[in-house]
Amino acid sequence: MSLIKRLWNDEAGFVVSAELILIATIAVLGLIVALDTVRNAVTSELSDVAGAIQEVNQSYFVSQVVGHSAKNAGFAFVDELDFCDSVDDPADTDDNCVVHTGVAIDEGDVLTPIP
């Protein structure tokens, strides 16, 4: 127990306040950039998921089936346009509801660093 108490009370090597503020400032700036990148990536992936779900074809049709002692009249369903969807939407693009304020970058593109 005395070892823990000595370590708790030991103040040798404590970071000076100015150094601590500088390190904390750099860490916060790094976190802001990282969180912005994470936000953009999550928004892009959720848009991809929403687009995939939106493109599921819900229209199906079963024609009349007649057997020896049974008969089915058949049924059909036609998929309606979804919210923010239009007939002339180009393929492989984000939904109309998603608005990007930055530069559009395709997931397969290789980014070159700015010198």
C-alpha cells in the first residue's frame, strides 16, 4: 500500500501547464478533423444502404394457377416511387435527399495528398 501512496504523491515529471495546454489544443484539433472525416464516411455509407434498400424491386406478379381441385386468381403489386425519388434518377448516385457540400469523391478513387 505504501508503494501506491508514494506513486500517488510523486509529482516529479509533471507536465508544465503551458505544455499541457499546447498538447491538449493539438489533440482537440486532430479530433475535430477526424470526427469530420468519420461523419462524411458514415453519411456516405448510410446513403449507400438507403439506396440499396430503395432499389429493392417490390413489384411481383403471380398469374392464375389452376389445379385439379383448387384455383388461385393470381395477384400483383407495383412498386411506387419512394420519397425523394424520381423516374429519371441516374444509376450509382446518391439519393436526391442527400446534399454534399464538399467535393464529391467516388469510393474507388485514390486521393493524392495536396503538397
